[in-house]
Amino acid sequence: MSQETLRMSAKERARMLILGQVESGALDLVEASKRMQVSYRQAKRLWARWLESREGGLTHRLRGQASNRQLDDAFRAVVLSLYRTLYWDFGPTLASEKMAERDGIAVHPETLRRWLHEEHLWVPRREPRRHRRRRARRSCFGELVQMDGSDHAWFEDRAGRSCLMVMVDDATGRTLGRFAAQETTAAAFEALRQWIVRYGVPQALYVDRKSLYVAQRPPTAEERRQGSGALTDFGRACFRLGIQIIPAHSPQAKGRVERRNGLLQDRLVKELRLASIADFAQANALLGPFMERLNDRFAVPPLSPLNAHRPAPTDAVLNEILCWEWRRVLQNDWTVTLNNQRYQIERQPDLPKPRTPLTIRRCQDGTVRILHEERPLKITMIANGNQRDCYPRPCRGGGLERQAPQPLPTCARGQF
């Protein structure tokens, strides 16, 4: 080892000063061992190395040499070549996971991170952050669920931009998602239905202030009577399910779902790329096992063992709640019109009088129902001069016969 330039740690420099005092007679070796915090036998070894090589004897003898545990250059070249080919925009942690999962190559994330830094293949992006007060998680699973639609190029150049409806439980971080073309009422209904069927009815939803969730109009007389305030179609469905809508005033307020969107825009995009998926059906099929793995890794146990979800209603009740509604007035010929489509009210018991307000309800499957005081009416749809029964069913002769209207399931707010 060259004696002109020595690399010494602070501990080694301190030992050099102590052994210098031993050499001058200011200290004995017993006191020096106490000050160096080593045993007397180790102090004798250090003293012998000091007398033999002076300062060079105190430096670590493996300094400047390659570690016995160092990975060889050929393995490093294979890993970096694979990263450049398939995982060029993956972070070190995710790239390490995918190499182990898909290629059978085990490399520690920190080792890969150091290699990528040395090759200038990975530069972390850091942005200045504004100071904000941290909000504690809710204590129970289902007490609050954050919901947001993430518009992104999920399929990259294989398809156009689309929206992923993301729901994240505030207490646990458990996540559920579903792809749709845009963030619409239908997409929100489908995501909420999926959550309810899987976990139950949550107590509250934390959403942004889009017109999809929050109505920007004065409440109607009926909304004032029921004490709900102005409601959108989605808000009315949540009101009937007993779900409180909490609008956020900034993206940071619902930061849990926003951060999960960032994670999905990184990991899920690459998962879709590796699977060569470019349509909603295959993407939604992949979301199930992908979200399970994501929840197994990132979800945390709630502070309270209590589950705040209420039991899920039946499919029939959900169909009548997760729907679109309009109020129309019955005309003198017992017809109502919705979106340039005319419906004829058939002769039946307790037929409402003309000029009576009716409720038109369109379910997610496209079924149209017309109700008078929550009672379904028998109707036919008038299209281009032809009448067609809105509730046909096959009869024994192979034709169609009219089906008597079935009573709708009723529910009060929050009760099924």
C-alpha cells in the first residue's frame, strides 16, 4: 500500500493519536485499550501493527480491494442489457421484481439502483413539496372510501386514452379499479357496484367536486323535502344507499387515492405492456389478480377490527338504485317522452290521471321503467309508428306475450 496517500476513517485517526501518546509514554497500553474501546489483546495487535507500519498498519487491510460478495461483470452486463431492452422506464424496485418474476434473475433493488445510477439510466424525479398537515387514517375498514377517475394513456400507443376508476379504502389502503372510456356516471356506478358486491356498502365516499358527483344547482322541492340537497344521479344513488358524499376541495385532500393513481400509472401501464393488452375486456380481467397482489403488498391492517361496511343489497335492489331518473308529466294520451322516445302507458288498474308527474328510471342494463308513486306501470315503447312491449318474454308458441309488471323492491335510505 502506498504511504504517500492514506484513506483513514475517523476511528482510525483517533487510534493513531492514542497510539502516538503510548509511544511518547503519556499513556500505557491498558489505558489506551480503554480509550480505543477494544480489548487489551486487540490493543496489543494494533500496537504491533503501529510499530511495524506506522499509520499504514491502522487502516483496514481490505480497503481498495473488491468484495468477495461482489457480483461479476458478466451478470451485471446481462441485467443492464435486459433493463435497456424491456424495462427501460421501470424504477429499480419494480424492475427487480419483474426480472425475478419473468426472467428468473435475482438482483437486489439497491444493487440495481446503484448500477443504473452509474450507467446514467435512472435519475429519480424530485419536486418541491408544499407543507401540509397530515390527516390520520380512519380507524375502520369501510368508514371512508376515496374515489377518483384517472384519465391516462393506460395502453400507451396501442390504444387511445382511457379512464381507470379507482377506489381506495382510507383505513387500509385496499384498492379496487375498473377501466372505462371516460369518467362518467355509468363508470362510477360500475365501480361502486363492484365495491359493494365485494366488500359491502361503505359509510362515506370522498370524491372531487366534478358535476358527476356534486350538483351545481339549487335543490328541487322533493330534494328539500327529503333533506338531501341538490343531487346528481350518482349522488341520489348514494343517498338511497346511505352513503355520505364528501367533496374534496383540493387533490391533496384525497391524497391517498391520488398517490395510488401515481403508483398505478407506473406499475399497471407496464403490466399491460408486458401482457400486450389493448382493450377494456382483457384489461379488466387482468385487474383482478393485479389488484390482489397490490393489496397484499401495500394494504395495511386497520386500527379497529370492526368492519364499517353494511351488508350488500340484492342485485335487484342495486339495479333499481344505480340508475338514471327523470321526472316527466303524463300527457292526455297517456304517453310520456324521454330523449325523443315516446312511451305509452297501458290500460291497467289504478291508472294515473293525465298531468300526473311520473318517474322514468333507466337501469344500467338499458331497461326503462316508469313509476307512479314507486309503483311500476305497464308500458310499451312507440318507435316509428310501431308499438313494442318493453317487457317481452318468449311464450310457448315461439312468439312474444306481455309480461305483467313485477313489483319493484323498495328500500329506505341506508336500509335494504
